[in-house]
Amino acid sequence: MNTVRMLVATSRPLSWINTAYPFALVLWLLTRQVDATLVVGTLFFLLPYNLAMYGVNDVFDHESDLLNPRKGGVEGALVPRRRHRTILVAVVVLTVPSALALAVLAGPLAALVLAVVLFAVLAYSAPHLRFKEIPFLDSATSATHFVGPALVGLAAAVPLTSVSLATREVALPLVAFFLWSMASQAFGAVQDVVPDRQAGLRSVATQIGPRATVRLAAAGYLLASLLLLLAGGAAGWVAPLCLVYALSVLPWWGVTVEKSADAHAGWVRFLWLNYLVGFLVTMVVIAAVNGVLPT
């Protein structure tokens, strides 16, 4: 049971919904079916996927995490080195079979997308790749972690529907989601500027400074909101929710390196804001499906 609790803590259950929900929502909206692909994929993007993403990160960021005061709780487990092998073995045992099952069920296009997404998961933290230490690529790779499940759901649905990947209603919300995710990762990096620099790590925030990073994140949220408006239909009703995130980071508009750790309060608010916004997005989806709002 100690091992199970450790693995669950490492997978950061607070964020499970952030990867499973996009997959399930996109696939269901396009197919309106609850089938094996939906069930297996949702379960995969709940635990195995998050264990792979955060477990690999916790193992290979262990030294720098020791310098970070926010690690050791829901924002990242501090697992003793002697348990690192257990984490990596569990990642392989849980992720590989379930990913293969999803690939078979979802079809070749979705399997290809899934392979790219899983590469991004490993490349973010694994030695010799470490995309997380390449400024701006860190934000883009992190965005792939969360938009990727939605793309897998889309790829699984396309062979079953007449939906085109290039349609405005599909492409613009996905691009907006990607920008929102990049902005969120960038803002999250602000709070870690001091420990990251102490550990010799690079990020978008250490590269351009916390103040510029906050402003870049705000701009990303604003652009995501604009794209949702341009997409029209139900997406237009979601657009104001991106503005909430832009407003949420404004208190740190002029943050300095010395005060960058104070942005942690904004990150905690971001984590809980996701649940409220997710609920409101679900309400918009339900209203659109039932004809109350335009699709």
C-alpha cells in the first residue's frame, strides 16, 4: 500500500482531470458514443499517462526539487532516490500495455498522434533531451502534454465522422487550448525562477525574467480568448473564461526576481480555477448539445 500511495502521489491526482477530460470530451462530442476506445483512453489519460509524465519528471528533477520549497505535496512528490527505480518500472508496466491497447482501438492515425504525445512526455524531463530546459520549447512541450490527449481523441474520431481537422470549429479551439496551455506553463515557471537558477536550470522564466513571463502569459490568454471568439458557436461562450486567467495573473504584472516566489499564490489559484472553469465549460457543452446554445 505504501508503494501504491507513492505512485498515486507521484502521478499528481489533482491534475488527472486535465488530461483525461480533453480526450473524453473531444471523442464523445465527435462520435456521441461511449465505447471501448472512450473508456480505455479515458482511463489511460487518468493514471498511466500522468504517472509517466510526472513520475519521469520527479525522478530526473529530484536534485532541483530538493531546492524547491513547493515540492513534497500535491504540486510534486519528493520520492527518496531508493524508490526511483520503482517509479520507472511502474511507468513502463502501466503505460506501455494501456497505450498499445488504446492505439489498437483508436486506429493508426490516433496511434501516430499518441506516439508523438508520449515522446513529448518523455522528452520534457528525460536525460539527453530535457526539453524543459530549453526556453519556449518548455512551454510548447508542456502544452502538448495537455492538448495531446484532445488530439488523440480527435484522430480517433475522424475516421468515424465527416469532421475535418482543418475546419474552423475544430482547429481554432485546439490552437486556443494550446496557447492557453503554453501561457499556463510559463506563468507556473515564474514561481520557480530562484530555485531553478540555484539548480542551474533554464526555463522561459529564467530566460526572459519573471516580469516579462507574466506579461507573455497574459498575452497568451488574451490571444486564446480571441481565437475562441473567432471560432464562433459554443466556443465563443468559452472565450470569456480565458480572460479570467488573464485577470488572475495581473497582480504579478510587475513582479521582480526577488518576489517571484510570491507568484505561487497565483499558481495555487490557477489549480483550483481550473475546476471552476472546467465546470463552466461542461455547462456550455451540455447547453450546446441540447440546442440551448449554437454548436
